[in-house]
Amino acid sequence: MSTDPRGWRAATERALYGPGGFYLRPDGPAAHFRTSVHASPLYARAVATLLTRVDRALGRPDPLDFIDVGAGRAELTRGVLDALPPEVAARTRAYAVERAPRPAGFDDGRIEWTDEIPAEVDGLLFANEWLDNVPVDVVEVDEHGIPRLVLVSEEDGTETLGEPLPDGPDRDWLARWWPLGDEPGSRAEIGRPRDEAWAEAVRAVRGGLAVAVDYAHEQAQRPPFGTLTGFREGRECRPVPDGSCDITAHVALDACARPGAVLLTQREALHALGLRAGRPPLALASTDPAAYVRALASTGEAAELTAPGGLGDFGWLLQPAGPVSPDALLVDVADDEEE
């Protein structure tokens, strides 16, 4: 491992995806943090509902593509396939897109494991907490009001300020999407690599919908000191780019959005997909106690997925392609029950 300080983007790339990197380990990310996918199977069912709506808008193509980007161990991919109506599942071509190798023992013949997004997609491309792990550089305003690249030691995470950020694409991105004043200590993460990664993913979708779900912020509420952090064994920790922890930063989803996109909170999106945290009727406790207990558990899981101040505040970026409009998400639940 290099002992010379380098920018956070290069250091994170090596720590997460280089030899022995955090995301290439056999235990996978689920051993270190919990996403909406792991919180409840209701999440996969909601995504399956969205896929059926995209299918309907596309005229029920054969095959219908479902692309799970940043798939981890394909937990979401499998959950969506299991939740689809049989007729839709029979036509669905599923891809788990992940830079880590196929897990040992992974033998689900319904899913193609790949490290690249397919060149042509007709259906739904879904990226759950992918963009926050696209590495980015960090800048900090020095005592003279000058933004400088933050350098980091890969051994212990010690930071130093490097050269002033030069004129060019990164400085232009900051000026457009995350303007920094001259207050010493102000920080920003340069989201340009994420914009480019998302644009490349969207280009693959010939017809359908691309959705990115992530911790997010918008221009009017950028955090003054950035959001770069680490996670290890389920707890937030100091980010050290030595491969021992996840390194993540919230996403400027408004900068990623292409023309025609819609931005929602997860709470809004899941409500539109029919997921609500309504308490089951108390009478059910008398007539069918087991069903009542199951319904209560489902209510708790729905509440977690849509909770203000928690997962419900995640951002959803919906990017349409071809005949599909983001309005395909915002339909009456009764429409799906007619399928």
C-alpha cells in the first residue's frame, strides 16, 4: 500500500475495490451495514411493483430486463424475482451488477452475475445505495479562503491540505452544484464522478426507467462540512482508506439528474407503490391471532422503510427512457391489483 497521502477519490477506490478491498471481501457489505434491502422483504416487493408498472408501460416486452446495480449478494434481485407475478417473472431477465466476484455457492440460475451494466436495457435499472460508493475527491477551504484538495494517509486516515484546486471540470462542478464561500474549514465532496457514472448507466436504458436510491442532499441544503464517513460492523466510524471499513458520502442527486427526471423521498416513492405503515384491524387479533402478529411485523417494517429522519428520507431519482414516464410510479395501487 502507498504511504504517500493522496486524494480521497484515489484512496477510496483502492480501499474499496483494490486488492483485498472492502467490497471484494467474501462476507459482503451486509456484514457491516443495513440498507432498505436488508430491513424488510417489503422493499423488494415495492420494487417488483415498480417493475410490473414499467412492464405495462413498455407493452410487456419479452424479455423484460431488471438490472440491480451495486447488487451486493443479489439480495434485492432475488427478492424482486420472488415477488413478481409468475407471468412477469417468466419474461424477466435479471442481472446482478457487482464488482465483487460471484459469491461462492451462488447458484440462482435466474440471475446473471456481471461486473458491467448491460449495453442495452429494456425495463428497470435500479441502483440502491450504489452512487454513494462511487469515490469522490474532497476539498476544504484553507485559512486564506482558498479551496484545496484534501489528501489522506491510507495507513491511518490522517488528512492534510494539498494544492489549490485548479481550474477545470472539478472546479466548474463545484461552482455549479456546491459553491464554497471563503469560510476556513468549509468542505465539499466533488460529485462529478457520480454524475458521469449515472449518465453512463442511464444511456444503457433504451426503454424503461432508471432509479437511483441513496443518502442525498440538494443544493439549497448542502452540508457545510461535507458528509464523508465510514462504516464498520454496523457502526459509523472514522473513515480510514485501508480497506477495513466502508467509505461513503451522501449524493448530490440533483446534480446527477438528467432532463425529465423526478426527485422524490423514499417515503413518497414507497407510498406511491402501495407501501404504508397502517396498523392492522384490532378485530384480527381475535379472529386470527397469527395473522395479526404477522401484520404487526409488516407494519413495523413499513414504518422503518418510510420513517422521517431515517430510511424514509432517502432520495429517489427517477430517470425515464422511451415511452415510460415517471408518472408510471405514481398510479393507484388498485391498478396493480387488476393485473
